Amino acid sequence: MIELWELGGKNDCRYSTFAWRTRLALLHKGLAFEVHPVAVTDKGAIRFSGQDLVPIIRDGDRIVSDSWKIACFLEQAYPERPALFGSELGQNLTYFFNMWADRELLPLLVPPLMLDVLGCVGEAEAAHHRTQMETIFKRKLEDLYAERAKTLEQFRKRLAPVRRILSDQTFIGGKTPAYADHILFGVLQWARVVSLEQVLDDGDVIGRWFERVLDLYDGAGRREPARRERAMERSA
Amino acid sequence: MIELWELGGKNDCRYSTFAWRTRLALLHKGLAFEVHPVAVTDKGAIRFSGQDLVPIIRDGDRIVSDSWKIACFLEQAYPERPALFGSELGQNLTYFFNMWADRELLPLLVPPLMLDVLGCVGEAEAAHHRTQMETIFKRKLEDLYAERAKTLEQFRKRLAPVRRILSDQTFIGGKTPAYADHILFGVLQWARVVSLEQVLDDGDVIGRWFERVLDLYDGAGRREPARRERAMERSA
């Protein structure tokens, strides 16, 4: 059985945007897998992989890290299973879409909501995340959070091309989902898991698409509690 | 035979970035077509299409304008010919790529080189282009031209995701070209036809890919003289 290492936080929450891409890719291929949650500070747990980032998968004697490389590995190793890319063009343009999500979307979504992540993890991990993010962005997380309304507005605007696709398509993949759907899902699932903020406007077609993807693969995405649901549990 | 209306300038030069996408799509499909050059000021010539932009194609009794709509029409009307998109995913992600080229690439390439276009067209057309562009950018074309080194540097940086794809792929489509190649070709062919500026650095893999696309379809792209070639003819 394939093994997957991914970030895990408090109350077993799974908040890695990259690991969600990999999870959905494994489910899309119909492959059974076992998950090992790893704290962001526990580099020892993943030393076997020869690098220090999750997600990582082990499939027999193959160890692959980096969500994009994992998707390419799965497509090549399991060509008879449902396609993630479907063609060389599909793979190249999905790579382009993956880079766009990482370079254009995450920098507008992660900084304003990163303060929320600190409440989803233990103290040592929170300190690690804070140091890392404040070094990258050269700002206090509290200041980035204070500007969240403006930053999230830019985030929604930047989604315009995807909004155009999803206004007359069920999935980015067309009638059925593809890895491009998993990429964007990973972005929005991160926000759903870590934050109480509503990042999309009511009635946005992307929100309706997100609900569809939450239901895919027997509701694998939806089974992960939203931060909102965890908050309600605590106050009930 | 299919008819194509596209922008034509002085000395029969063909400089529309959008029409180059359509031309290559027609050639890719192996369809015979006849071209009608239209001056940008001659709205009368294309009134039959019910709108005022080129490219336009007429195929039997079907009239289609807008390069993206034309590509979709050709893919649907000629499914047995070489594919432009290959799949629904391919079509959706190519649409995404098309929007990226229009929104992210052209705004860094057209303003600095627009002054060059004025030398490729007649006086009335030059005045039309100047008014249109200076209204859109709220700047004098001369000022935009003066900043071209900086703007073109940003243009090259923004091509990074494509550079990554083309560093180990022959075409964006993979082993064979696809409409995504035609889109990016149209962007760079515009610069080649209108300007003496070298927009890509020597040794850029995108430059080598551009040379390959110039050679496709019996060198259709290369037969259109570069501004540099026209300049040499005049001075010889």
C-alpha cells in the first residue's frame, strides 16, 4: 500500500495545501494509501526521504517528494487509472497552472490568513511557522492579518480566469475532474481548514465548484473539518 | 475555401498578434484559406461580421470573430484534423493560458513597442493606434518607449513558467505543437514584425522554441519579414 506523509496539526487537522493536491491525486487514481501526519518541526520523521518537505509518498521502493513530482509519478506509474493530465499538452499546461497557483494565488491567500494557522498547531510549530513566514514576508503576521480584507479582495480578482472557465464547465478538467482541479482545491481547502474567513463571495461559481470537489471521492475533502466547524464544536 | 480577415499594414506587413494565432491554427488543421488584409481604420471592410475587430473567418455560411472563438470553432468543426486542444482539460487550460497571455504578457510587451507599430502602417492608421493606446495607457507612446528596457525585462521575467516547460519539451503541446504554442507565437511574432528590439535574451530556450515555430507549416511564420529584415532591405 502507498504511504503518504503530510503535515498534521492539533486535533489531527490536515492543513497542507500541497498535501491536499497529493491526497486528491491518489484518490483520483483509486489507489489505497495510508497517511502519516508529521509536525512541521519534526524533520526526523521524514529524514528517510533525503529532503525536509512534505508531502512525500512511498510506493514500493520508490520515494517521491514534491506534490508536482508526485502527480507526474502517479500518472506515469498508473497510466491505466483515471488520467490526471490526459496528454502531454495537458501535463504541460497543468504544470503552468500549478506554477500560477503557487506564484500568483498563494502569495495573496497565505499571508493574510497565516495568523490563523498558529491556532491549528502546537506551540513549537506555531513559532516555526511565524519565524518562517515573517522572514519571507518581512512583516508581522498581525499586520498582514489586519490588511486581510484588501488582500483577499485581490485574491478573488486574480481568480477571474478560473471563474470564466467554471462559469460553463463542471470542472477545470471538463465533465470530470483533473489534477488542475486538485491544485485549486488544495489552495481553497487550506483556507477552509485553517481559517474562519470566508474567502469567496456568496454565489461565486468557484464556491459552487469547491462544494462539488469537497464531495468527490466519497466526500474525502469534506470529511476534514472546516475551522468553522471546529469552532462551533468548541462553543457548543 | 475559408476566408480570413486580418490587420494589414504598409508593404503588406501582417502584424496582428491575434491574427497570427488564427493563421497558425488554420495551418495546423491543414485547412486552405484566403487572406484579406484590412487597415485598422477600415471598419467598412468588416461590417459584414457584425462587430469591428479582426481576425474574422468565414467558413461556408459561418462567420466567426475573436481568435479564441475561432480556435474553438475550428476544433469542433474539424475534429478529424490535428488537435488544437486534444481534450476538454486541454481546451480549458489553453483558455486559461490565452487569458494569461492577454492579461499578463501583452501589457508588458505592447506599450514599450507600440511606437514601432506607427512605422509599419499608414498615417491615418498610425494616428488611430496612437490615440487608442495613449487613451488605454494614459501615457505618451514616446514615454512608454523610453522605459522599454525595464518593461521588457519584466516581460522576460514573466515568461518564467513557460521557460520551465520549454527547457525539457519541444513544444508547449509536447512533442507536437498545440494552440497554446500558437498563442505564445502570436505574442512574439508581433514583436518580430513590428520592432527592431530583441525582446528575448540570447540563449533563452523560448527563443529556440520560437525559431522552431517560425519553421512550422513550411515556414509560414518565417516568410513574414521581420522588421529587422525590412530595415536591412531599405538600407541596402
